[in-house]
Amino acid sequence: QVQLVESGGGLVQAGGSLRLSCAASGRTVSKYAMGWFRQAPGKERDFVAAISWTGGTTYYADSVKGRFTISRDNAKNSVYLQMNSLKPEDTAVYYCAADLSHTYRSNPPIATTDYYSWGQGTQVTVSS
């Protein structure tokens, strides 16, 4: 299996930016799709962004399109989420996930049930 560790979260004012990192260890994730999800208190875990194994295909939730960018560096076995123009509504715990069920798939999944390996999450708080 793979271990995922998120970092880069913190407190930021509305309109600011943060860059989240997800470091994978124990197994290379270069063959697999990766995703970012978030969960606010009292709410379900929601899809944020996903990226194919090549990095060539990305999907975003409508709420973050144009503001967030997912990327990956397979040489470093890492995935990133650049978050710009942050809003208070973006406040949540952000989780990195790996889809280990398929290799070399062209379209990364966006459902939580399609991912089997999760990090512990990193808190992002956006003040108004």
C-alpha cells in the first residue's frame, strides 16, 4: 500500500493563496490517478480536483474552477494543489487520495468511493 501525507495548510485571508503538497511513500503512485477532496465540519467529503497518471487530464469541482490547479511530479512521487483567490467557503480539511484500483487510466475518477488510499488531511482556514 501507499502512505500519503498532506502539508501546506494553514490560516489565510480571503483572496490569498496556499499550495498544498501530498507526499507519497511506500509505493510509487506514478501509474495512478490522484485526487484532492475536502470536508467541512458536519458535511460530507467532497471532490475538489483529480489528475490522471500522466498529468494530462484534470477535473475540477465547479466551485473551484479557475481558482485551483492540481498538478503532479511523478519523479518526486508527489501531488500538489495550488489554491488561489481563496474564499471562506473553502475552509475545510483537505485530503489527498490515490486510486490504486487501475493503472494508466485516462480519466481520473472524481468519486470518493473510487479512491482507496487516503492521507490524514491538512486544515485550510480562510478568514473573511
